[in-house]
Amino acid sequence: MLAASALGQAPPSASPAKSVSRTTKAVNYRRAGAAKVDFQGTELMQQASGEARVQNKGSRTEIDAKFLGLDEATKFGLEYLTYVLWAVSPGGRAVNLGEVVLKNGAGEVKAISDMQTFGMIVTAEPYFSVTQPGNTVVLENVFGPATLGKVENIDASYELLGRGIYSSSNTKIENAIFGIDRKTPLELFEARNSLRIAHIALADKYAASTLAKAEQQLKNAEDIYARKSDKKSVIAAAREVVETAEEARVMAVKQKAEEDANGKIAADKKAAEDREAKARADAIAEVQRRKDAELARQQAETAKAEALRMQQEAQQAAAEAARQKAEAEKASAAAILQQHAAQAAADQAAKDRASAQAQQRAAEAETEKARQAAAQAEAEKAQLRAQLLSQLNSILQTRDSARGLIVNMSDVLFDTGSYTLKPGAREKLAKISGIVLAHPGLSLQIEGHTDSVGGDEFNQQLSERRADSVRDFLAEQGVAPVFHYRSRLRQDAACRLQRHARRPPAQPPRRTSSSTATPSATLPWPPPLPRHDK
């Protein structure tokens, strides 16, 4: 069936939950005879209440308890299915007095106990036959004034099982207990629950045969219920399962406890052996330590003697060092005097060297300044020469040569056989004179030419007169006075505008087929700098 399958698959729990302690009031009923005891709900179920009539019968005690206001036990977890009334002795022994079967929140238990002094509690449990109460305490006995007058109150301390003892985080409690039919009698639910809890307690390991018997009994009970037999047969079969499963659980718990105890004994024995071994090792180590200490003492004595010897040698060495130090200080003083003299000489040499370097730098600066001035003058001359060439070329054809700028007046300036300038020639010469006047310091050399018509003497005179005509015209334009004001020596040079006859060219005069003569002017370059006579 589904319930049996689920129980078989429930994983075991390695160890149960820890127990917890609790205290309740106990009564000596042998002295009290008959007594009425009230029950009060705990913090887990405050609305619950109850009462019990307890009658001492000599060797036994009869209990008749009734309860009201109880909720279903499953409110505390699906592993809780019912309630159990317990009698707790002053020594803490708990006895299961019976199951509190609920009907509309009310229940009743009638029981007989051989205990004479005990307290009573009600706990939520997984099934009716549990042998130790869990810590889900819902009711405790309390004593009113009437009871206190008849009984002797005793504090009863007892152990409760923790809630985790009946559950496992990996156990599917709902399927394991309720299956698929929730109309099953409560007793069959308890049977399933008891088998699940036995598995959790590792009964399959420590009480395998008893657990197998309980499983077979559960199967029989499930078959009886499946055949729809009468309810009493189902309840009887289920209660048999619960008792067997609880027996298997208790056996497993005891076996596990024995195993744990044996393990603890073995662990304690091992720990004792380890402590003994450690003590032996410590004793051996102590002997060795003492040997090492004695050896160290002997070595220290030897080292002390050696240190004393070394101290004496050090004192002797210190005296020798002091003597050498005095000699060294004397030599050092002499060396310092020599060093000061050498330093003074070096300082003087450095000053002389610095002075020479300063003079050298000053000379180099002057040289560089002169070079820059010369370069600037050359650049200015080149610029002026290019400017003059451009200006002259705008009027007459001009070329640059080693002799200077040669202005070639190639047009017809004179009539045939005449040395009188034509108006056009005068206009161009006026422009030339303007350029010359704008550049003081120029010297002009005027050359006159004629063609080959006529005799040599005539042509020579004509050439000279033509040159004179050009010179005179330039003088009229102010060219001569410019030279005059620049320098008397320059004035002489200006007044000696050379005639062609007096300064013939390096080659014979060029003869052409034209009947006219063309003068030319040469401007030597660069122009000479002005010089004053003393």
C-alpha cells in the first residue's frame, strides 16, 4: 500500500533530538486517600482544562481524568496524532497512563498505577504507546486550596523528548501517515506513524527483525481495513502494530545508546591512551630538555672563558688602536694643512680659469656680433642691389655684372652727327637720375658710342661730346651735387665722369650699321663707402 511504501522510503535519522527538562507538582496519594486534582492548559493550549479523581487502593492507585477544550494534536505538526496522560514520579520516571481519545475537543482516561506519589501531565504524541513523553506538554495538574490541605506537594523533575525525535527534514510525513484515504481510523494513522518513527530511530539497523514484524503487522492491518472489516478488528490490528513498532524503536534507541556509549568509552580510552602517550613523550622531552640545558650551561661556561680572553685581547687592541689613532690624528692635521694650501691654489686657478673663460666668451660674443653685422650688411647690400636692378629695369634694360649694374640705353638718343639729347632720351635720363639720387654713394661711368660713319677722329670727338651731354644732363638733375655732398673725394670722382676717349674700353668700340650712337652707363657695385679726408 502507499503508506507502507512511504514508510520504507523514509530516510533514517542519525541521532535523535536532544531531551529537555521540565518540573511539575507531585502528590503523595497514600496520605491523601481520595483527592480531586485540576488540570490547567499550558502556554501551548491555554484554553484546555480538566480534572481527575484519584483514589488510593493500598497497592494501587485509580485515576479517572476528564478533559475539555483540546484542539487536534496535528496543530503541532503532522507527526502528532493523539494525546497521552502521564504519571511522573518525584524521581522523574514517566509512566504512560493511557491515550486521551478526543471527541469534539473532549476526552477521558481511566487508569490504574502502582505509583503512590506522582504528578500528571498531558502531551501531544504520535501514537498511544509511546514510552517517554515529548516536550509538547498541553496540560499539567494544579492544586487548589482544598487539595493542598490534604496532600504533600513535591517537585517532580523529568526529561522530555525534543520535538525533532518524531520528525525528519527528509520524511514526507503527510503521505507516510495519511496516505490517500483520510477517512481511515485514527488508530491506523498511529500505526503508520509509529512505523515511520521507528525508521527514524534507525530500527532497521538496530532492531531489524522487530521492525520487519511491525511492517508485516501494518500490512495485515491495512489489508483488514481494505477488506472493510469491522472497526474493532482494524483498531486491534493497528494497536498491535503500534506496540511492536514502539518496541522496535525502544530497542533501536537502547542499541544506539549502547553503541554511542561504547563509542564514547572507546573514545575516552583512546583519549586516555593519547594523554598517557603524551605524558611519556613530555617526560622524554623533559629529560632531553635537561640534557640540553646542561650542555648549554657547559657551552655557556666555555663561552664565558672565551669571552674573557677576547676581552683582554680587545683591551690590548684598544691600547694599540689609541696609539695609532694619535699618530693618525697628527698625520691628519698635517694633511689638512696641505689640503688647505692645495685648496687655495686650486681656488686661485679656478678663478684664473673662470676669468680667461669670461674673456674668451666676451671675445667670441664680439666676433659673433661682428659676423652678424657683416652678414646683415651683406644681406642689406644684396637687397639694395636687387631693388636697384628692378627699378632700373623698369625704365631701361639693365643687367648685373662683375663691373656693376650696366644700363643699356639702346634707343636712339641723338640725331645723326649730333650730341644733343632728344626729348625722349631726356625723359628716361631724368628717371634714371631720380633713382640714382635715391641711392647716395653710387658712382657712374658713362660711355658714349657712335656708328662707323665718318672718320675716327670725328667719331671719337662725337662720342666724348655725347658722353658729356649725358653727364651734364645728369648734373642738371642734381646727380653731381649728391656726390659733392657725400665727399670731396666722391665729388672728384663725379667730376671725372670718364669720357670714352680718355678711358677706352678693354675692346675696340662696337661699330654698327646704324647712323646713330648709343651711350651706356655703368654703376659699379657695391657702391664705395664714404670716406672723409683728413
